[in-house]
Amino acid sequence: MTCYKPGERTRLFYTVREYTGRKDQPKRFGWRDFRDLIVRARIQLGGPIVLVWDNVRLHLTKPLREFIDANAEWLTVVQLPTYAPDLNPTEGVWSLVKRDIGNLAAASLSQVTRAVKRRLKQLQYRPDVIDGCLAGTGLALGT
């Protein structure tokens, strides 16, 4: 999740899940994972959030919608058009991550996970790069 707040550095929040095949382990991100990421961003940013979301099916689930409605005093969600990767700054972030791990010869999934986490961590310390991903959308960032 890329976050912009006027007058402050751009931020990147992320969570990486690795499925290891253990019994009762979720295979993918669930609505609770998104909820926790949003809550973590709010705590660290210290203010209301306007969330611009693509139309991933998980973003439209009933429990996540109920969470959004229950927290409407600090959380506003704006949906992007149906297919608009050019308007989503997260696509730019993933493009940078994939570029760096494209030639990785990993012996295990955990090596790939570590490489992804390492690159995302590096990007967290490069707000200018995150700014570039936001600017690449062409959307105006209001002040």
C-alpha cells in the first residue's frame, strides 16, 4: 500500500505471505490481512485514510465492506475503474520488485520470499521512488 500525506514523505506498507502447505494455513491474503494492513497504516500515519482501491474481488467482500462502513469516521474508500493498472501506484512498486528478482535462481520458495521482502524493505527507504510510482499514475495528489 502506497501512502501519500501532504508535507510528509511518501510511505509504503506491505505484508508478504508465504504458503508452506501446513494444515489450516491460509493459501492467500484474506480480508483480515487487508484489514490489519489498513489499521497498521492508520496507526503509523496518525490520521484519516482515503484508500484508492482497484477491483480485486477480495476488496469487495462483505466482511471488508462491513469493516470499512464501521470505520467511516477515519476511512474512505474510492474504487478505481474496472481495469486500470495505469492508475494504481502499487503496480509500479511490483514492477520494480519483479525487475530486481527476475533473474533470481532460487532453490526454494522461502528464498523468493526473502528476496521480495528485502526489495520491498529497500523501497520503504526510498520515498522518491514511491513518489515516482504515484506520479506515474497521472493522478493529482491534492493538498
